[in-house]
Amino acid sequence: MLTPKDLCETMSSLIDGIEKVTINEDSNWVYVSSLAIKVRDAGIDFREYDCINFLSFLKCFRGLKFYRDFNHKPPIDYARRQDDLFFINRGPDLAEFANLGDYLSTYDELCQLALEENWGEYEDESGRTRHPILENYLNYTFQKLYADKGVLYSPDKKYAAFNTGLVDCRYLPIFALFDKIPSIPRKWHLVGFCISGENFAGKKLISEFEHLPPLPKYFTSINDLLYDTSKGLPALDVEHIILERTQRLPFEFLNSHPPKGFELKEVDQIIALQKEEREAYYLSLSKAIEADVDTYRFYSTALRNALDVAIKRVQWNYKSAIPMYYPVKKKMCLFLPLSLVHDNKVDLALVVERMNSGRYQGSTVYRLEWAYKCARLICRPDSDWLTPNLKDIIEED
């Protein structure tokens, strides 16, 4: 097995050496099937990296972009390198690991069994209910358990199970039970969600497993859950937040001091853009901000002032710093509330990580909807500023 660094260098070389194709006037794409052959010939086995299939292996590389053409049956997958590669052994998605049956009915079932909670429910175009926060929660919970060997298998390998981390109204843990699909190697089928010893799935769980699957474990110290205000303000990666994550900054904030010579679009105009057009728009905006020293300084000062208020808020109420698990770095971090426009309205969540020195680093910002999904992995946030709300329909990067 290659080290992450050697693996990234090898993958970059393989991708660069494959003939490129153009999709929607966007060049430098390669066929995933062609890349799979090159990777196999290079002696790399994706199964050594706990991946279910080759595509899930590719998705472990940050810096790769993917496109699926549904005009063909089966669909054709493409990939291209848009940045330096960084490997994160994220494990498979739950849907790659198992056949979940009717996807929406599956999550309806879990939602009905679990203790009542706001999972950001909404109706999709077909009129069926979606639970986006629950879907995100269960997938990342599974990935963490898979990586930590917390997905258990029966002695005869005919059943698999994991602890969802959720409870029913009696606070009894809910498990997910799977049986094997004989015709599809490395693929499982969801039997159902269950309480140990109850109904068919719960009784099957007891009969097949000597030990019940463990809860996901995200932290080892209570210090991971609290912000130590004696360490002062976190250091801020201002350049990254303002110039590289411009698209996450609230429109009203950007509109308060737009860069010279740049015409800001209205929110509805931004939403109407195609993804590639929106990326190009924000890249142009970022360059305009960087070129206008006065505007760059204004945004930087506003960001630091918002951070100062956030720390005062944590000093007053320690629960204002919300613990979260950062899958990219596989470590615990904290969210701090940033009010960039009005002091009584939080606009963004600042991701803060504790460094080896004990000091804190503010590394990036999340929109609140995304922040809630990340925080929910640890527990249901008891917060006056981070609540489930999915009204922001601009696609998150």
C-alpha cells in the first residue's frame, strides 16, 4: 500500500498521461473506466484502501472533479484534476455499501422510529418528503464507523450491522441490520432499522451478533467540546475566507462595500446561474476584492470584529461554541458564530481547530445549513444560533 503522498503523486501522473476528452466545452476530462485500467496496471488495488469500488476510491481524492453522463445506459463517468490531489480515506458512502431499497421510504422509516427531531424536512418535485439532515447524518456516521471498524459482521459473514447513534422515544439505541446479496460481491441489503431484541430485525440482530455494534466515537477528551477563552482570539486565515470562500459570504455583507469596478449581481441572478457560471462569477469577484485594497481591508476588519464579538459571546455562554467533527482532517473542531452584517443575526459559522500549542486557528467558514449538518454528527446542537433551516438554496461547494 502506498503512502498518501506517493499515492497522490502516482494518481496525478496517471491522470496526466491519459488522453483527454471535452465535455460541455470543458476540456481535460478522462474516462473513469480508462483510469481504472491504468490504476490496475500500476499495481494499485482500491480494496486495500477500504473502498467498495473504484469510483468510491476516486472520491477519496480532494482535487478531483466528477461528471456522470446519463445520456448513456449505463451512465458514463468522467473525472478530471482541477487541483493538487489530497487523499482522505473517507470510506464508502452508505448507498455504495448497501442497497437501501426505496431510498426515501427508508429514511421515512428511520425518521418514524427515531426520537422526534427536525431533520430539515421538505417536499421534492415529486411531492415526496426528504430528510436532508438525516441523510447526511446517517451517511457520515456510517463512514466514521466503517473507518473505525465499527461496522460489525456475523461470524458467517451473512449479516452486517452498525449503530446509527440515534435512539427511539425510550432512548433505546437504533441499529441498522443488513444481509448479504449473493449475486453481488461486496454489496449488502438493508433488512431494516431496529431495536435490539424487538421485531424480526431486532431478534435477528441478537441471534447473529455476540456483541452489539458500538457507537461512533469522535472525541477522547471533554476539552474537545469546549473553547478555552483563556487562549484569546483564534488566528484567522483571512485570505482563505475572503478570497477563496467568497461564495460563502452573505450578499448583504458583500454589497455593503463592493470592490471598485465590479457589478454585483442580485441574489436571484446568482441562483439562476449554472454551476460553472457561478464559479466563474465568484472567481472574478474574488480577484476584484484582492485588487481593491480598501475593500479587502474593509472585509478583513469586519471579519475580525465579528470574531471578537463571537469570543465575547462564548465567554458569556460556553454553549455558543459548538463542537463538530471535521472529516477532512479527521479531528474535532468547534463552530463559532459570525455576525457580519447585524450583531443580532448570525451569518456564518467559523471552523476553529485547537493546535498543538493549545492556541486556536480559524481555518474556514461554513454556511449555517451546512454547519448544522456537520455539528449534528456529534449530537443534536443545543444552540440559540445554529438551528436546522434549509432555506439557502444556493448550491454549497
